[in-house]
Amino acid sequence: SSNSGIISRFPARPPPGQPPSRGAMAPGSCLACSSKAGAASPSRGAVRGRRLPKRLGREQLEELSEQTKLTHKEVRALYSRFRRLAPNGFLDKEQFRNTMGVLGLTDDTFLPDRMFKIFDVDGDEKLSFKEFATSLAVMIRGTEEEKLKLSFDMTAGARGAAG
């Protein structure tokens, strides 16, 4: 079966303190979408108080589409939802946990915390859009080997863990 529509099945939840937009899910009911992107580049650290650009630049779109095997449309949809969740460009661990409600992961923090640790490639305790998109893409479009490696890393609690 095709996974091409999976991103559209997870409407974004607005950041705390902002009312839900039309069609948005209730707090805690969205798949974790995250980022620390800067206003000029969604793959770099954000400056507090600055919003992510409304659209990804062509270069970032091409790069992410190539790296993730997601279509341009899927990357744009994921970015749009991520931007609503993390307008300043990143999600911290608590925000990430709060978005896991759609998976029923609200009571036990073990799996969301492990996912966050593995998704946070640079270890700065924030998830950028690029970090989130590339990890999510493995779950959606990765080879069996890539999915097994990601699962093993989450179980072990470290990237590149040896078995």
C-alpha cells in the first residue's frame, strides 16, 4: 500500500496559547512535527521571536525531497503543519511529547523521549524541521534496513548503537 497520503492524515495542532485553526485537531492529537529552522533556512537554528518563512525555499525543498524520498507536495504539507506547531522553528522535548496524542503516547513518555533523542541528530535538545522530516521519512519511505536501524536506535536510546 502507498504511504503518500500519510502526512495529510495528521493535521497540525497550534502552539500553546493559540486557538486551533479551522480543521486543526485538538491539543495532544497530532503526530510530532518538529524543527529549529531559522527564518532564512529551515535547516538551521532559529532565532527566538522570528517566525519560519511561510514556504520552504526551492533549494531546501529540492534537498529535502531528494534526501527523504518524499514528494515536493509531501514535504510542503509536512512543513506547513510543522510551521503551525513550531512557528519559531523548533520543538523542544515537551512540545514533541504533547504532539504524540494521535499515537496514544500521552501517558508514558518512554517512547516519545526515545524518538526525540534519535530524531535530534545534533543533540541540541531541539528538533528542526530537517531533523524531523528526515526521521519521519525513514518511517514512511525507508527501506526495511533503514526502518530496522531507526527502530534499533530508538530501542537502544542512541544513534548508531551496536547490538
